[in-house]
Amino acid sequence: GESVGLHLPTLSVQEGDNSIINCAYSNSASDYFIWYKQESGKGPQFIIDIRSNMDKRQGQRVTVLLNKTVKHLSLQIAATQPGDSAVYFCAENSGGSNYKLTFGKGTLLTVNP
Amino acid sequence: DAGVIQSPRHEVTEMGQEVTLRCKPISGHNSLFWYRQTMMRGLELLIYFNNNVPIDDSGMPEDRFSAKMPNASFSTLKIQPSEPRDSAVYFCASRGSANEKLFFGSGTQLSVL
């Protein structure tokens, strides 16, 4: 899993399996969280977001879970595909700021065919 | 929509030289951000503009860095003089409102020799 401030962890999965990427955030005042995907040579791309008044949000093949009690965020990717291989970042709006995002260091997901 | 456009994609320069990075945000977006990405420090916010006005430049490393946004469709980040420790990928991002997601450009890979 990932925690803001730690070195880049890696996750390797088989194609078709489900992936779970974790993130621990530090600021209990943060009320907006985002997951980004960054492929090699590209900028971060928005995947899904969640506000602190929710504990789960689903998108297409992705689900974000938020546990405010333990300040934990996770991204679940269903039926992982080779195209999902990338670095995944969680980000939080620092202390409730309406513009300043604090990004984690990222998790490298590798999908094996 | 062409997305956020950055130029150049790659820049190699010698220590002491001036470097200018350019960004064209998505049309209609009123917030623009410059980020720097390194393996050691991850994604760091350098400066944030709202309606062409710099709101928060607390992330700008030092006086060698400066950023301008002369109009709603163009911004520059300048480093003068550049140093090897400035080597990183610099991203520009834009957003339409405080609650909308951030769109990133493809970045400029800067190498200062």
C-alpha cells in the first residue's frame, strides 16, 4: 500500500484479477480525495474522487473506499487489464483547502498478461 | 478539447542558463497550477493562479523561479539561472472551478547538466 511520504511501493497482479491500492492520509481536516493514474511519459489523469461525507463511490471498473476513522483510502480496480499498468496517486485537499492538493508518492501497478 | 498543452516536452540545458516552460490551459478554465515531480519528493505544487492572479506561490523553491500568467490562455514558468537540482518533470494543470477535477498536461522533462 501507499502512504503519503513513503517510497514508491509496487503491486503486481495477473490480468483479470482485482487490484486494491491503498493510501493513508494524514490530515483529518481533508474533506476531498482523488485518485489519479499516471502512465509513463504522461501527466496524471483523473480516475475518481470522493468527498468525506461518503464512504464509497463507484465508477467504471473502479471503486474508491474512504475510512475516515483510520484515515485510509483505497482504490479497487475490477478485472485488471494490461492498460491499467501505471502509477496510481491518491491526493487530498490539504486541510480542506479548495485548491491545494497533497499527493502521495504513488503505487506502481504492473499487470501481467 | 486539446487538453492542457505544455511546451517543450523535453528541455536539456546547461547550468546557469535560463529556462522557460510554457502552458496553455483548457479554454474556460480559470485556475492554473504548476507542479514539479521528482522521484524523491513526488508531486509538489509550485504556484497557483486564479483568474490570472497568483494566489499561492509558497511552493516556489527560491527567487530563481518565477511564473507569470499574462492572460487566461497562457502561463510561463521561468528558472534563471537553472541548476542541476532543478532537473524534474514540470506539470501544468488547470481547473474550471473549485469543485472540479484538475486536468494535467503531459509535462516538460527538464534536465540541467
